[in-house]
Amino acid sequence: MTAAVTPTVLTARALLLDMDGTLVNSDAVVERIWRRWAERHGLDGDETMKVVHGRQGHASMALLLPDRPVERNLADNARMLAEETADTDGVVEVPGAAGFLASLRGLPHALVTSADIALSTARMNAAGLPLPAVRVTAESVGASKPDPEGFLKGAAELGVDPADCVVFEDSGAGIAAGRAAGMRVVGVGSRAGSHGPDIVVRDLTRVSVATAADGTIRLHIG
């Protein structure tokens, strides 16, 4: 007989949610777009894919092509964002995302994504997910994840101390950003485990949300 697993309980005043890989599975599009880009620039596709998750495109390009002018990276990034926004083939919700977002209605939460407004809107719509009222997108910040700026801005917009926030992330860059912001991090999916989140879940079906009398969010994870 297998012993029952006791869920982990985290408490928070607000939740900050990454999009790609956390709420939305967009891996098929990301693979198509970035492998084409890598081929055009003579880069190994597998090595490129190890870098791009979680970062803004121009930040990934700066790591992959460190000697290339910033202006060219920004121009390439703009073109690729347009391509990604137009290509939603294969974009689906991460299992449990719709129910998880529904359970957050009326509770302080924000989307904190490296995508811009157009791309985040297209992908959330393609996955059939509602957009949170508070969104921190590429246009909102001066630095890409793993810089903590986006998460700190999300906490500020919600009026919650960073230490009282829990981040949901899938990528190394995103998990590092949450850590640097002084927040606890729940890693979602297979990419997350090797990057040191506080706890890892297979998907969002493993997370349930309750609210204490004082408004504290209680996350049951297991």
C-alpha cells in the first residue's frame, strides 16, 4: 500500500505568473521560430534552445551572438515577435491552467512575461485563457529576466511586498529572476527542476488555491 503524500502549503499575499511554459505551452512555436533563426546564423539549434526560454528575444540574441550590435538584435527581435504573434499553431494551455486562473478571481495576481502585449494576448487567447487584469510585459521593463525588474514591478503594481509574493515559473531565467526579487518560486514542468525553485510541480493540476479569513492565499501543492 502506497502512503499518501502530504501536500506542501505555501502562503502568499499575491501570485506572479509567467506565461510561456507556465500557463501556456508554446514550445512548438518557440522551437519553429528559434531553430530557423539559429540556422540562419550558423548556430546549433539544440544549444540555442537551451538559452532562449524565459528571456526576451534580444537578450537571448545578445548571449548567442555577443559581438553583434544591439540595434540588429532589437530589429531581429521585432521581426520574430511579429512571427510568433502570427503563429499560434500548437499553442495550448498547460494542464490545469484554466482552473488555476479561475481560482484566482478576486485575488491579487499578475502576469509577468517576457512577451510583449500583442504576443501575450495572442497566446493566452489561443490557449483559451483569460488575461489577468495586471500585466507586466516586455514593454513594461528595461531589463529582461533573469533581471528581477518584472517581478518587482508586478509586486509594486499589486501593492504587495516582494517577500509576500510567490512566483510561478518554468525557465532558468525566470526562476533566477524570482529568486533575485526575494520571492519564493514554484517551478512548473520538466524544465524547472534543475534551476532551484522552492518546489516543482508537473503542471498546474497539482496546485489548488484557498483563501484564509485575513485574505492570505494558501497554495496546496502536491
